[in-house]
Amino acid sequence: MKILSVNAGSSSLKFQMYEMPEEKVLISGVFERIGLDNGMYTLKINGEKIKKEKDLKDHSVAVQTLIDELLDNKIIESLDEIKAVGHRLVHGGEKYAESVVIDQDVIKTVEELSDLAPLHNPANLIGVRTFMELIPNATQVGCFDTAFHQTMKPEAFLYPVPYEWYEKYGVRKYGFHGMSHNYIANRCAELLGKKDSKIVSCHIGNGGSLCAIKDGKSFDTSMGFTPNAGLMMGSRSGGIDATLIPYVMQKTGKSMEEVFNDLNKNSGFVGVSGISSDSRDIEDAIAEGNERAKLSQEIYVQKIVNYIARYFVELQGLDAIVFTAGVGENSKATRAEILDKLECLGVKYDKELNDFRGEERLISTPDSSIKVYVIPTDEEVMIARDTYRLANK
Ligand code: ADP
């Protein structure tokens, strides 16, 4: 059964087509600069990359181009072969604790939740509507970034603010990166050989969040009401004292919007180092002796270690720590610096085993109190799995 896994943004659309249940990727790709000049797309088929330029006036043109490519490349013979399309949807609020078959009611609810994710939900819905129109016979499934975290208890998700903010306006911690943390929960449980386990999933990429996972369920997570909470990230501040916002507005004369833009785009690695949001550039600058780059890395590592320690206590011990996403999968230096600070918890790792990137591996030593894994995440296959399951119901 052929299934498309889709992640639609305001000007981009990423996709993978799977043969399910084998989970074989038949083709993947990304359409970029939709609605802008110089549109382009790249496809990957059998390890071969193809790049093409094409004006992509809107999402309909992108999806129609995708369909034409699927037919031209003989991935499908006819549109009827695409039985289901799974869409990544960012915000499901408290309404969705799992993936759902999309109908008009779901669209309306996701639209209503746009208040909570004004940049993402409307863009995701453009993707949904376009696929519904162009592949009307396929089951459309919505997979929410927030859904996995709906198992958090109030003591984990409530902010200590006036309770009516929660009741009236939905002010609470929602958490994000749910498809990734869920993938890690499943895969790590497989590697540990037990479902009833205590895991910290460290999804550290350009954006980053940690998730405390107990018995396969999200127990706590570092992102909050929005994805700019918790860890320091490439260009996001993560958690700060909210009072600094009016203070900086007053001092700089900037509007609230401008200060939020600074907290989202000009903070984190790029804000502290003044160099880049990309940890590769930071590592290079550190090697050249740049002090601010070194400082940004120290703050980054400190934040991550703080959360691991916190989750160690919240979960009353840990079976495993997992590193994933761009930095977690690739930066041996960051992993090493984090793990060195966890020695006080009895964490021990093998420096040679840690000297690699981008594959699944156990890097802790047999006498370590907590197992440490690197597991490349796969959010797309999670979408494909849920979509396959719901399409067959
Ligand atoms: P996103 O949050 O956008 O999905 P990714 O998970 O793909 O991001 O992570 C991208 C980030 O991963 C880059 O910005 C960079 O900081 C980091 N990264 C990627 N490759 C490496 C590497 N070889 N060494 C160190 N960091 C890397």
C-alpha cells in the first residue's frame, strides 16, 4: 500500500512516499520557494538526487508537479494507488492526543487552534486542502506535533500563573517534536528490550527539546506553550525570565513584536556567539579560539544537562539517554561535553564509540549507570505508520 507523508510549510513542502507496511521509501523530496520567485524542487529516487527549477505559483502547482513526477518516474501507475496521505500538523491543542483521519470537523478545529500556532497551522492546512482536492480518493490523516505530550500530568503542563489563563485561554505547556520523541520512545524501548522504561530523548537540532518518557509516554518536555521554551537553540533563546521583555522594550524602544523576533531569530547560538546559529560554525570558531563561541557552547550544554538532571529526578532514575536530530546525531563534541558532566550520575561512555556521526549506536560502557544511545530520528516514518494504521481501520 502506497502512502505519502507530507510536511507543508508556508513556502515549502517536504514529502516521502512509502510502501507500507514494509516502510520502504520509494521517493522523497522537497518543494521550495512556493509562491515566490525562483521556485525549485529536489527529488531523491534510489539514492539519486534530482534538482529542478520550476515556478511554483502556489501549493496546487507543487502538488500537481509532485503527482506528475510520481507518474513519470513510474512510482505509481495511477493516482488511485495512493491510498492515504499523512500530514504533519503542528498544533492539536488539548483536542488531539493522537493522529486522526481528517474530515471537515478536524479542519475546522485545526483552524480554530491557529491562535496557538499562527505561523504553522494555517500553512499545514493549505497542504491538507490541496491534497484533498487533487487526490480526493485518498484518506487524509493528521499527525500532530503536540499529540504525544498530551499524556503529561497537570503538574508538568501547568504554569504557576492565574488558573483562569489556562481555563479561558489555553495557557499551558503543550510541547512539540512529538513525532520525533515518539519514534525515539519506540525505538529505544526496542533496543532496551522493555516497554516499561525511563528515557530522556534529547532532540537537539536547529530547534531542540528534551522529553522525559516513562513507559513509552511523554511525562514532561522542555518546550512549552510555544517552541521557544526550554533549551537554548540555534537562534532561539529558550526559557527566559519573562520580565526582561518589557525591560528590553523600554530600553531599546523596540515593539513587542521586535523583541519576540530577537528572542526567536537573534538569540541562542547566534545571539551569544555573534557568529552563527549552526553548531558546525560554532565548533570551528571554538577551534580558532573564539571566546564567545566557547561561551555559547557552554551555555548550551549547561541547559541540556540541567534538563537531564531534572528528568532523572522526575522519573526517579533513568534507563537510557538518547541523542537525536542534527546536533545530537552529528556532534560528538556536544555529546561528549554533556556526558562528561553526567559522570556524577554514574554515566560512562566510550570516547572511541562516540567518535562517529549519523547512525544508530550504543555509546555508553557496560558499567555505565544509564545506557546512552545515538538514534537518528525518523518523524516521517511515524507519520506513515499512523497513516497506514488509520487508513486500514
Ligand atoms: P531542524 O531543527 O531544522 O530540523 P536539524 O535537526 O536538521 O534541524 O539540525 C540542524 C542542525 O544540526 C544544524 O543547524 C547544525 O547546528 C547541526 N549539525 C548538523 N550536522 C552537524 C555536524 N556534522 N556537526 C555538528 N552539528 C551539526
